[in-house]
Amino acid sequence: MKSSLAKQGLTKAPHRSLLKASGLTDEEINKPFVGIVNSFNEIVPGHVNLREITEAVKRGVLISGGTPLEFPSIAVCDGISMNHEGMKYSLVSREIICDSIEVMARAHSLDALVLIPSCDKVVPGMLMAAARVNIPTIVISGGPMLAGRYQDKNVDLTTVFEAVGKVTNGQMCEEDLLGLENNACPTCGSCSGMFTANSMNCMTEALGMALNGNASIPAVYSARKRLAKLAGMQVMELLKNDIKPRDIMTEEAFRNSLAVDMALGCSTNTVLHLPAIAHEAKVELNLDIINEVSKKTPNLCKLSPAGGHYMQDLEEEGGVKAVMNELSKLGVINKEVMTVYGKSLGETLVDKKSDRVIRDYDNPYSKDGGIKVLRGNLAPNGAVIKKSAVDSSIKKFEGVAKVFDSEEEAVSAILSKEIVKGDVVVIRYEGPKGGPGMREMLTPTSVLSGMDLDKDVCLLTDGRFSGGSRGFCIGHISPEAYEGGMIGLIKNGDKVSIDLEDSEINVEIDEADYNNRKNNFSPKKKEVDGYLSKYVKLVSSAAEGAICR
């Protein structure tokens, strides 16, 4: 046991004394130490149920002969931190989560880990730690929220964000907004659509790091607690057979997860997180590989915000493994990869129950994936769009730039009705370094949708958009403005063109004008302190997954 380094032998008598001070008996000390990483807090709705999940995991570990040792992780709610200074800390929290788990696991010579996340940056942060520490590990999330109901319609968090635009536009009264506010999020859990949290939980299952149903069993179902017990039991099997995260998170497993990403139409933020996880797993994953997989993987599902289905609907139809089974018929899934079951992926696949939520592989919504990487003079290192959340009739967009140096400026202009059809709203200095922290921007996209402008206005940013965003929203533009990218040189009135079929994003500018702007360019630098100042010095570009080095 790895934990023997901290508890066995004559020289470890003081260590055992301290363990006994924590209440452990000799019998517990002699068993494998399993770290239970609980990201519970009373702020994040996706995490308020994690005490119960953690207790169920501990029971599973105890059943199978281990000693569970719980320690905490922070968690940020992207919804609550949205559209103010707090969002600068969301992506940053991913690095803190990863680093803190590494510190705890290695400092105490733990034998194995059970990771208990739920929401946006916690899932990738924990997966990064799993790959970095590389001891037997399993993930069990808190589960998705149920969809809400209001005025005989299914609703969710994005419905509320979009309703703000409807109120602004005179299409909804404030009384109905309050009614929607009271009903859109009816239970605990990660928000009910295919937003970033649920997207990353799907990726976790697709990578083979979680048991079947981890992504889709709702938070309030008893089946979630049973799954947590099974996860606690299964981590002991991983320890017994010495199966580690890097045995599971291989290059083939990442390609599998990308295929699922494209089939489900997941959040564009998966493009930010999967490369960061792959980096820790010593696997190369870049935008070219992502586009390669997208081109040969059909979009089989339309979950909110792209369509009217929710995570509970995906669960009823068989979940992530049913999607993978359908994709395997096309040969885009490697069924031989290892999973936390200790057996191959192919042995864990299930049949979908109907084509209500998961379409047949030969009758997709589109023949290519739900996420697309664009390049051009405006984004030579890449940009990302959730194609599945764009009206399928729109293949191209041409418009005139209206440039804003922050999200707040852009939202103010939208709410003041300064944005009209044909505009290309450019929101810059929101990248990993320029933000800093690469804020997620659900407010501008949702307000435009609520004002019925999502088909007629394009948004571009070197920051990122929410998994709940829909419409012509292009994020992750790289290089960012802070680093002298073209998005920092663009001016009001410039003509911008986007071609989804050719994967291009360009701005019309002649060479002389470009050289003049480049020579006179001076990036705007914001005064930051605390952890953000450290982050700016360490973080790479969005195109690389915003990895801290």
C-alpha cells in the first residue's frame, strides 16, 4: 500500500499516534486509505446534496474493506457568479481544485481516491488531479437537476436568463419573470440541460472514469445514492487490480469522449477542459484533433439549449453508454479501452430504448458534430462555436463589428437596444489573461435570444460562452486581445464574415491598415491582485485549454 509510507514501521509511531488522534483504530489504520474528495458547500445547487453522496461512497468503501478519509474541495457556481467580477474566479478555481487534491493525496500517501464533483469547473479540475496523481480513482458526481415546469412548459436556468431579454423587449411582464424564477430550478443538482457541468459529467463517463448513469441519473433519485455506494465499492476493485487513471484516460479514450461530445452537442467549454485533462494524462489533444473527430461524428441529440430534451430524458433512453453504443455502429468508438469497471468499454455499452432522444446513427440531426472549430485571420489559433445550438438554416454570417472591451459594456448596449440585426458584437479583453480568468458569458447571449435577435446578431469573444448559450456565439478566439491578437485590432464598422461550412472566421482588412493598427497597438492591462495576479503569469492561451504551467 502507498499509505504504508505514512503508517508502517518503527519510525511511523508518531504518525500512527496522530491518526489515532483523528479517531482511527489500528484496524482502520491497517486498511487502505481512500481519499474521499467532497466538494459540498451550501452555495452551489449542484453541490448541496453531496454530503449524502459522500456518506454513501464511504459505506461502499467500508463494505469492500477500505478506510475512507474525507477532505474538501472548493466549488464555484457559474450561474451565481455570472455577469459580475465573480466569474473571473470560475475557470481559475479549476486549477486550485486540481492543485489542492494533488497536495492532499501526495502529502498523506493515499492509496486511492473517490472524486465527488457536480458542477462546471469542479469536474475537470478533479479529473486533472486524477491524471496528475495517478492512483486508483473513480468519479461519482452529484447528478443533474430535474427540469422545471411553468405555464405548461419545461423550463430551466437559461429560460430565466432569456426571459430578462423578453422583459426588456416588452414581451414578458415582471410578474411572469418572478413566476419563472420560482419554478425554473425545482431541485438540487447540476442545471438540467446539456450545459458545461452536465457536458463534463458526460465526458467523465465517456472517458471511462465513472460508472454507467453517472452523467444522467438525476440528483434527487435514490438510484444516485446506490450508484455512489457502488462507486465506493468499485474503487477498491481498482486498487486491488492496480488500475490507475492513466490506464483509463488514454489517447483512444479521449477520442471516444470527443465523439460523444459531438454526438450530444455539448458545451463549447469541453474544448477548454478536455485538452487540460489530456495534458495531465500525458496525451496530446489539440483543436485539429477535435475538428477531425467532429467531421466524422454525427450529432444525435438535441438537449437544452439546442432542443427540448433534458438530462432526465437522456437517462430514460439509456444515457451516455447508449449514445456510445449507437456511435460504435459507425466505428467512431474504440470499444477496447479500459474503464473503471475493470473491463473494456464494449462490455459496458447498452442499447437505447427509442429514437426519441438519441437518434439512429444513420438519421442524425447533422452528419458532423455539435461543436466546430473555426480559423481565419480573426482567429489564426482557433475559435469555437456550438453549431448544434445555431439555427440549422444558418450556414454563414456577415455583419458589421460593434466592439466592446468588456462584457458589461456589451450587455449595457444590448439592453439599451443599441444592437440591431446584422451586427457582430465583439467582446474582447475577456480571455484567460486579459479578463483575467476567461469569463463565461451567458447574459449577452440569453438577452439577445430573449429579444429574438439570436438568429440575426453574432457574438464574438476571446472569452467564452456558457454551455447554456445558444445562437451564433463564437468564443475562445485565439490569440486573445491581451496578447495582440486580431480581436484586439478590430474596430467599429469592420466587416466580419463567418462560414460554418468552410470553418472560417475573417475580418476584412488590407495589409497597410493591419500593419498600422499592429504598430500602434497597446493592450489594455487590468490591475489585478491575489490569486488572479498569479494566474495571469501562469496561464496559457484558450486554444491550449488555458493550462497553468
